[in-house]
Amino acid sequence: MRERFRPGTATVITSESPSSSFGCVFEDDGVTGYFYAVDRHSGAGILDAVQIYHVPNLLNRDRESEAEVQWSSDGLKAGLFINDQLHAIIDFDARVAYGRSNYPPPAGAWAGVTRIPWRDDLAGLLR
């Protein structure tokens, strides 16, 4: 489901996997937008997070936007679309989150040394 929001305005959009305990949260705290991977039932908290944007750097921050989370058919991968552009993918099966900004380094339960760089063919994970 698409949800309207204005970048730079406090926003929280949640989406739950249709087939697992995983979920995603898109949050704009007024300064930055992040996409979080969570496990709703394990109590592990945030598994990983990728920065989507830094509000002062946005060209169209004064315009309303639309966000949508789309899940793969197996319910183990989720993609964040803003204004129909894919900005991030979380692959719960592989325990990795991808974001166009490649920032910050992996943290939370999926902490690692470096983030795997974004590739446009990652959209294929959502099939």
C-alpha cells in the first residue's frame, strides 16, 4: 500500500512480511530517512538499517512523496520504493540490507565490516 508523506516531516511506515516474522520500517525523523529490518517476534530489535536520504540534500523536499514497501513472493525480501523508484532492499534470507547510499556500515544483529554496494539488478530479488 502506498503512503503519502512529506520529507522532513516525522513519518513512520511499517510493513510486515506476509509469510514470516520479519518486517520493515521506513522512518523520517525530520532530518534523515532510514529503512530498517526488524524481526517482530524474536526481540532482536533492529537487524540492520540503511540511510535513504538526508533531508537538507533533497531537491524536492518541499513536495509530497509516496512510499511503498513491496515484498517478494517468498516474503523474505522487501524493497522500499519512493515515488516509484527503488531505494533499498532487505534480504532477510541472506541477512543483508542494500541501499543506494551504501550508508551506514551494517549494524544491529547483522553487523559487518562493510555494506555490499548497490546494484540496479538487485530489483530482481523482489520477484
